[in-house]
Amino acid sequence: MELKVNQDNCLGCGVCVVACPVNVSISPEVEGGHGSKTEEVIMMVENGVIKLFSPEKCNKCGTCQVFCPTDAIWLE
């Protein structure tokens, strides 16, 4: 399985970034809704859409998919 993003559906809301437990463990400021200070995270909002930076760190928990309001991110 791997993480996929459909940027056409993405609102850039960042809910997946905040919901992701791996992102929060790598960059704790994300939990407060702030932008990550490092590109070591799995994904973050860039230019109004989600961009994957380190998808290989994904533990495939599916939390991002559950919280995405537009089904723009999923595991396939």
C-alpha cells in the first residue's frame, strides 16, 4: 500500500497534516495547526494543496484518509 493524493480534490485545509500521528511525532508544532518547520514530515500544505515529502515514513494507519473532507488522500 502507498499514500496517494488527488490534488484536484484537495482543499489545502491541512486536516490530514494535523491528524497524522507520524507528522506530529516528527514536527510537534503541526499539532497546534502550525506549518511544519521541517520537510521531514510525510505531507504538508504547499501552494494551497497537499504535497507528499516523505511518504515512505507513512505507517499506513489511514488517519489522514478518515479526516479528509474531500477524499483527496488515501491508501492504495
